[in-house]
Amino acid sequence: MNIGEASAETGVTAKSIRYYESIDLIPPAERSESGYRQYSARDIQTLHFIKRSRGLGFSVAEVAELLSLYRDRKRASGEVKGIVETHLDEIDQKITELESIRTTLRNLADRCHGDDRPDCPILDDLAGALD
Amino acid sequence: MNIGEASAETGVTAKSIRYYESIDLIPPAERSESGYRQYSARDIQTLHFIKRSRGLGFSVAEVAELLSLYRDRKRASGEVKGIVETHLDEIDQKITELESIRTTLRNLADRCHGDDRPDCPILDDLAGALD
DNA sequence: ATAAGGGTTCTAGTTACTGGAAGGTCAAGG
DNA sequence: CCTTGACCTTCCAGTAACTAGAACCCTTAT
């Protein structure tokens, strides 16, 4: 199976697959005689793992850790859970921040006429007017 | 007022101020005889505006637009509001995505013992086990 | 005179890819 | 047999918004 098929199979672009190889997230693929990368069922599995992990917001570095734990039959599940809990904390923080921003902007936008007139509470706020 | 003071005053690092100048977000600062950048009260105001806008999650490109509207006395407030509403939509999307991820990860983490044993529902999920 | 603590420019690194150029390979059709 | 189109290869550059660091200049106080 060459890279295009692997890509179609997993939803990871060929560009990304090559990139992952270049940064050693995945081992160098086998090559056909003509130099085409060849992917086994196991490689596809790994790409699925990566795709799913990235989709859950893990950084590539975290995915590398998760993959290494995945491959280690003697891993401690606590390590995996630790990574996830840390990530969850970051997500919570991010959500909190975004919600706070949303509230602020919602208020500002609601107070702005949004028409042809120049008067604008949003700009007043950004400029530091204390309302 | 030179760059260090301007930075302390506004909370924008000197590095960032120079960077903003380099990308033309702010005009080139005046210079002292020895070549030091000099900032006026109006420059400080602008830096405050940028700081606040970036803090609300606007991209530098959006800040450039907002700044240009801010400086235009004949702006239409609708344009400003448009930018904000677009940004709000993106924020809502982001929050939704993060909440979905959070739910998934919370479930997985709760089902993982998180001890020395290798058994791990998180890895099972990432590997594509259909549970 | 010198030392500390400013300031200057320039290059390179960060994250996770994506786009594009230049060129080799493979299978099908004329 | 040759060509065409869809693959594949490598390598370089660009993206966002800075940050780190090197090498060097300026100012002020001791």
C-alpha cells in the first residue's frame, strides 16, 4: 500500500505522513524498488492512532509519548492518564478563557449600533475608555 | 519615552513592539539622536489598543483592521461590529469543539485505573478499539 | 575608567503543517 | 512504442506571532 492509499485510508494527508516520518513520529516507511513508501496494516493502525490523538488536541510531542506508551506492553496506565489529565486541565483553562472573551465581546457587540454611524462602544473599549 | 518604558507602561514586550513595527502594525517610531525609539502618549495609546485587542483573541491582521477603523473618524460602526461578530462565531466554534473533546477525554480518563497496571481504555480508544 | 542596564540589528527557532517546483514511476490507450 | 495522467520522490519556502540569543552601541553612576 503506497502513501496515497494510506492517506485515503486514514485521513492523514500524504504531506503529513511524510512530515511525521521526517520528525521521527513514525519510523521510516519501507520502500518499493522504485522508492515508493509502502505501508503495512500496522502502519495504518499507527496513523489512525495519530489522527485520533491529534483530533483530540494532543500536540505531536504528546502523541509521541502516547504512541510510545501504546507500544510498551509494560506501561503503567497512570502515565497515560497523567498525560490526559494534564491535557484536560489545559482544555479547561482554554474554555474558561474563551468564555470570558465571549462574554466581553458579546456585551460590546450588543451595545454597538452596527450601522453607518461612526459611534462605536467596541472601539471605545479597545481604546481603553472606562466606559 | 523609550521602548523599555513604553513596554512597562503597556505590558507589551519591547520585542513585540519592535515586531509590530517590523510588520507595519504600528508606524516606525521616532528616534532619539542615538537611535533609540521614542514613544509619545499617542503611541502608548495605540499599544494599549493592540494589547487589549490581542487579549480578546483578535489576530494581528484583525487588530490592524480595528486600528484603522479606530483612526477613521468616518468609519461605519457596522464594520467594527462585523469583525467582532465574525470573531465571536469563531470563538463559539472553538468552545464547542473543546467541550466535545473535554467530554470524550473526561470519559476515557474516568474509565482508566491510572495505576501501575498496563490495561488502559484510553489507549484502546486511541488505537481505534470500538470499546 | 568601568560596569550595569538600557538600547540596536540580525538570524534562527518555535508548531504543525501546506504549497509548489522539478523530476522519477506506473498503468492504460492509441 | 510512446504518450498521457495520476501517482510518487525530494527539497525549499511560507504560515502566525512572536521569542531567544548573539554582537554591538549608549547612558548613567560610581
